[in-house]
Amino acid sequence: MHDDRDLVEARLRRVLDERIRPAVYPESVPLKVGVWNAPGEPVPVAEGLAATPEPIAVGDAWGAPWGTSWFTVTGTVPHEWAGKTVEALLDLGFDERKPGFQCEGLVYLPDGTPVKGLNPRTQWVRVGAPAAGGEQVELRVEAASNPEIFGPVPWRPTQLGDTETAGSEPQYRIARMDLAVFDETVWQLVMDLEVLGELMVELPADSGRRAELLRAVNRALDAVDLQDVNATAAAARAELAGVLAAPANASAHRVSAVGHAHIDSAWLWPLRETVRKVARTAANMTALLDDEPDFVFAMSQAQQWAWIKEHRPEVWAKVTKAVASGRFVPAGGMWVESDTNMPGSEAMARQFVHGKRFFIDEFGIDNDEVWLPDTFGFAAGLPQIIKAAGSSRLLTQKISWSQTNTFPHHTFLWEGIDGTRVFTHFPPVDTYNCSMTGRELAHAARNFKDKGVARHSLAPTGWGDGGGGTTREMVAKAARVRDLEGSPQVTWEPPSAFFAKAEAEHPNPPVWVGELYLELHRATLTSQAQTKQGNRRSESLLREAELWAATAAVRAGAPYPYAELDRIWKTVLLHQFHDILPGSSIAWVHREARRTYAAVAEELNAVIDTAQRALAGESAGGELVFNGAPHARHGVAAGAAGPAVPEAATTVRPREEGGYELDNGLLRVEIDARGLVVSAYDLTAGRETLPRGRAANLLQLHPDLPNQWDAWDVDSFYRNTVTDLVTADEVRLEGASVRVSRSFGASSVTQLLTLSGGRLEIATEVDWHETEKFLKLAFPLAVHADRYASESQYGHTFRATHTNTSWEAAKFEACNHRFVHVEEPGWGVALVNDSTYGHDVTRTVGEDGTTTVVRVSLLRAPRFPDPETDQGVHRFRHALVPGATIGDAVREGYFINLPERRVPGSASVEPLVSVDDDAVVVTAVKLADDESGDVVVRFHESRGGRVRATLTPDFPFTEVVTTDLLERPTGEANGADGAVSLTLRPFELVTLRFRRA
Ligand SMILES: [Zn+2]
């Protein structure tokens, strides 16, 4: 037989596009349209419904950037449509090629009942099957004219990303506002042909099944009368019934389809718009659940659920009803789908506390699955936190975005720094916006790395970010591939059902140890420095606020600010969303974040101040130093207040060659005439920190234009070009410190270098006005080390200093929390920071042997999506700590983030709890969230070894239990004689709950 495959495939494309799809709506009449443009920000629904509309016509422009327009559409169903299915087609000016990221609408009945969302690929509203015709139709649409930030050419700087700069030019043109007859038979034919046509081209060209599909499609097209598709669609479908009925192969891959809409909590739109995006999508999905009995939808991010509850009670009522039926499923158990590299230990824990608690309180649902499809890499502290929250499974697909290496598994056990393992699945469909195409399903089956031992994978299915979620077309296609020869088999089910099957079929999955590093988006550790600083400050202040408020409550009977702390935690957790903390949102989001963090700081400082004054007693002219850190400092115990012992004084001496030498008996540091540190001598160990001829505190400037994803990415070639900023405008003494001033490009920097104890503190102020540059601060260290440690959640993670393999080479920019530490046996160096996360560590070899170069990432200047990213003044603090053990690094990291607070007073404050071994670090002291007055203490082993220690509470208690992160008891603690004996594994995290006597 002649091979006419290409001919038939081309025929299918043309006839579908030009004849069959247009016949889905064979008849239509225009609706009358009115509009009322809300002045400025969105208005309450009642106000929008009550407003008086002005006439507007199809073809007219509407929608200033970020505006809200309330459309009223009215019409009459023609009498001749009696008995036919009628839909309103409301095209606000959508570009169907882009399923989200544009204007959107939420359709209401005139009484305010939400009907469904309007999105580029769901423009229809079912009106019904009018019995007689003549029925009046009236709908209202709350339409948001969110501008497209990704223009026709991506990554171009745009002023549209902030309402303050976006202007008022209308963004859209009404394209269609009609009542139309919906021909379901034609629509079903479209679904048949799409499924079979898409499956056909994925099958081997020489397979019998492919040929059968080709012949059936050709016969179906023969059966279509191109001048009367509606009358002949049924006959065409009949030609396809046979091939659609053939059951799947016995070895077919099995896909668990989970209805999904990945909604970024803020990104190319502000937070307030996400509130509405979520409501539109949820309304769409509850409507689809009503129409499609097999469909299951999962929604993550408790914050988004809370928004619906607070802002759209009508939608919330539909959601709670659908949750009760088990088909609208809470997923993930986190407050938001946060970044997981940068959030600190407690914040990462609280993501789960607040997320899981919301679903438990609202629905009694305590789910096992962590849902993070889009997060930019996963810190190795996470498995322990997941388990401590009472969960055990993780889903993400983001690692498939890695540019260099292909991850070897799709289903595996992920082992964290402490040895905790969680069952993890990466959907092989490689998207969190699956649309049920044959191509996607075939890719999932082919790509699945665990073939032969497992056969199930998950497909998050639906358009996110304003795409409205799953469409009826996706549901129709899934129904056809439930059991179809040549296709993977698809079943709608919740994530828990998928994981149960996957665990059962794969009892011995492979193990991946350590972080799940994303080989992309590395610059998200640096972009939008003030957002990062706001996060770090907020985390530190929350620690202090809980500690001192709990201490004041127990010691002085002061009220504990439960509600205030709960609210502030949720604010900080929201801003750890994976496009806010990473710095990848529009200018508007980051402008608001800076303001929010300032408000958070003000409130928390007030909480801390109130508690400390309650504890300090009447001032008798004295001054108390409060130490909120987990280690003693200046003679004040951890969590205590008392008089402080000052640091040793620094002696300053000019150097003959220019510059100054600082010496405090512990460290002797030489700063040359260029303001560079040329020697840092550890007087205790008798050892030089820097390699001969190399200078530290060296600012380095690189050009930085990645190939794409400007705010997200730094590409490895950035290192090929570097300018060392060695010219100083001024190097002078300021007290016992050295001040260095430089200028470069349009920017300037001043640094203050100070000895304090065993550390060289460097306060850097940059007035940054560069474009597409990357600013680093370099410290070459005379340390021979194959690996270095970076602080992560509840411990630290090791990375190589070399690039032997592509996996190591790809980690050319990585995340630390408060410290980076390198060491040779017996001697090491820590570099600690108060707010930077990005860094790189490399090695060079010279006369002195190996040099380990640690560089801190200070600032970038990408222009997309925020064209003014990081312009302005920034302040950073770092400290170089020669001779530091890993324990010293932990301690110094806390110190630089928790400055001592001096409060007038005379009554020394004893710590609520103390631990007799510094390896055990207390990360939280607080009152229990249930307001019982119980004291909750969380701590962990911080050095990566085993430890036996005693934790002593300094308050009477009747009972002590271990708990999970949600403060739910998990077991008895050994609390005899008023103290608790501890035996901790490396990095083990423990929460204790004390019932006070
Ligand atoms: Zn996302």
C-alpha cells in the first residue's frame, strides 16, 4: 500500500482547524455590553455589581494596566434555539496561544453568585438549554486588565510591572460577546480527533496501531460533509468508535492526573491580584467538578485558601462543599509554595506548621504530601522538617529544568543531612501545566526513569497563573485515554492515591543523598537584596520576639502576643513564596515587600521592647544586655540578660607601606593603602589566614547578562570577565576601625573594618547604580579543602571546592544561610553574613599550596522583570573568623544576625532554658500556639556529630513531652529531676513541650 501518512496528517490538521472546530458554535447572536471602570484599585463585589455601566462595543479598547472593569452583558435567547445547548462566549481580548498571564474575568449572576472564571482557554459560560427561547440572559464580569509582562519578545525591560509606572494605555480590545449554540456532537468529534491524532504521531511509524489510527481518521474525515459538519459529525464519530474502544496494552504506563492550577502567590502581578486569581480559578474548578463526575482537583498553599475564605465567601462556600466530597483536595500542607533554599530553620518549619494547621482546622485533613512543583531547588535540611511536620512525601518537577545534568530518577527516596528519607516523585511529564496532549503523555511514559520496577507517575493537569485551571477539554481527553491502546492509562485522582500506589509498587526505590540542586535560577539567591534582607531580619526578630515574650510571660506574667505573632509569621511566610524571596517578581511586588518588612520590623521590635522592659524591672541607672542568641556572649548566657563584659580593645598602628594594622590580642589584621586586607593573623593559633600575595575583602565586578530569565539566572560565563575594585578614594581611621571608600561606574561603596573578638567585621554600604552587573566580595583563604560547609536549615550541607564532574561544576553559585566554613584538620575559617545568601567557593593553587576562595554575592542589576532592580543604597555586614571550628561558625552566624539589645534595668534575667553543650542549638523558645501556656522549646544538634547533653528549664513544670512541629505530642521525654537528658543524632531536630506547674 502506498504510504500517505503525511497527507492524512495534514488533512486532519486543516479540516480540524478550518471546518470542524468552527462548527462547535454554528449559530450566534451578539450580546449587549456595558462597562464600568473601577477608579484605581479593585472594589468590593457589591460595589462593582451596583455600578452603572456605560455602553461599549466589540472591537473597543478597554483596560488600563492593573485596572478593573465591570462588564454587564445582556441578551435574549432566540426562539429558534429552543432545546439547544446555549453558551455565552465572552472573549475579553484573549490571546489563546498563552493560557494565562493576561486579562482575566470572574463571571457572576446579577445577584452576585459566582459562576466561573474567564480565561484565554475558557471563554464560555453555559447558559443552559432553554425550553422555548426568548429567555433573558444577564451576566456580570469582574475583569482585570493585568498587562502582559512577557511581551512579544521575552526579557525586555518594561515599565508595566508597577502601577506607579505602567501608565493608562488600554491593554485589550473586546473580541467577542455572543450568545451561541453549542453543538456537543461536533465538540466530541474534535476531542476524538485530537486524542487519536495526537496519539497517532507518537507511535512508531511502522506500528500496526498507528496505521489503524491513520485509516480510521481518514474514514472519519471522509464522513464529514465540509459544508455541513453539524449534520455529519455523528457519522464521523462512528468511524472512530472502534479504534477508541481498543484497550490499553498490558504494560501501559499509568498516569495519575491531578487537576491543578499552579498559581504563583505573586510574580508578574501583585499579591492583591493573586487573591482574585485564586478566586477565579477556584470558581472555575468547582463548576467543572459539578459538570464532570470523574474529575479531581488539588490546590496547594494554605494562604491561597485563606484568601478565598476571607475575600470571596461565595466562592469559599462552593470550595468547602467540594472538599467535603473529596474531589477538591488540599495539597502540600505548606503556607505557600516557598523557596526552600533561603528560609531559615524555624521559618521552613513554620511553613508546615501554618499550612498543615489551616487544613486540619478547616477540614480535618492532615495530608502527607509536600507539593512544590516549581520551587528553585531543595535544601538538604528539608526531609527532616517534612517528617517532623508529620508528612512523608514530596512532589516537584522543577529539577527537570536543570540545564546541565539529567536527574537519574523520577521516584526515589530523598535523604537529607540528618539521614531522614522522604518518598519523592518528579512527574516525568516535566510540566506542572499538563494539558493532556498525546505528546505530553507519551513523553511521560518514555521519560519515566523507573520503568521496569514502577509504572505510575503523576501529571499536574491544568493551566495556572490565570489560565483558570483544568479545562473541560482536558477532562474529555483524559476520559478517552483511560484505557486506550497505545496510550498511557490516565485516571483522575488525588496526590495521596498516586503516592499510595507508587509506594506500594516500588518498595525499594533508589536513594539520592543531599540537596536537590537546581542547575538554573542561581541568581535568585542575590536579586532584590532588600527583599532578602527583609526576610533575614524578620526571621531573627521573630526568634527574639518569641523568646522574650515567652520569657516575660513565664517570669513576669506578661501577656503573650499570640495573635500578633501568628499574623506576622504568616506575613513573613507569604513573602518566602518562590517568586518573592527569590527576587523574581515585578517591581510592584518588591516595593510592597520592602514596606511590609519595615512594618514587620517595627511591630516585632515593639514586642521585643515591651517584653524586655517587663523583664528588666525598674531602672536604677543600670543597663542590661539581652542576649537573644543560642550561645553565651560577653558573659551573658544564651536567652538571658545581665551586665556584659566588653571585648578586648584594638590597637591601631599605621603600616610603613601605607594602610593600617589592627591588633586586639586575638587577631592582627593588616589593611593596605588600597583598603584591601593583606594579612589576617590568628594570634591564638599562630597562623596566617590569607595566602601570600593575595588580598581579601576584594570587591569584584562582573558583567552579568544571562541568556534568559534575567532576575533568575546567572550564566557561568559571567566569570570570564572581572574588574577588581582596588582603587580607593580614601582609606582612613575612624576610631579603632578603618574606613575605605571607593567609586566605580555610577556607584560608590564605603566599608568599615573593625576587629571584635576573634573576628574581622566588615560593614559595607553600596550606593548601587549599575546595569547588568554582578558584585562579589572575595576572600582568598590559605586553606586546603576539598569541600566546604554552608549553613542550611537545622545544620549545614557540604559542597565540593572543585569541579571534577559536571554535577560539581554546575554548582557554581550556591546558597548559604549565616555562614560558610572551610577547614583543614584542626583549623578553619568562617565567613558569616547578616543577609546574603548567594556565594561561590573555588580553589586555586600557588606557591603556598591550595587556596580556597570564598566569594559573597552582594548585588546584581537585572532589568527584567523589575527594570530598576536593586538600584540605590544597600548595607551588608560580614565577618571573617579565622581559626573557627564549625561550632564557632554556627555561633558567629547567630551573633552577626542578633545584635545585643541594651535596655535600662537592674534585674538580671535568667534564661528559661539552658543546655550544657554548645553543639545543641536552641532555635525556638515560645509559648504553645494553642494558648495553653505550655512552653515549647525546639533545638537541634548543629555540628553534624552525636551529642549527649542536658537541657534544664528554669521554671516549674509537671510534664514534658516530645512533639512534632505542630506541637502535637509524639512521645515521652526523659524529664527527671527538673532536667531533660538528651541524646541527639547528627543534626537531629527535637521539639519539647513543657506543661508548666
Ligand atoms: Zn511558580
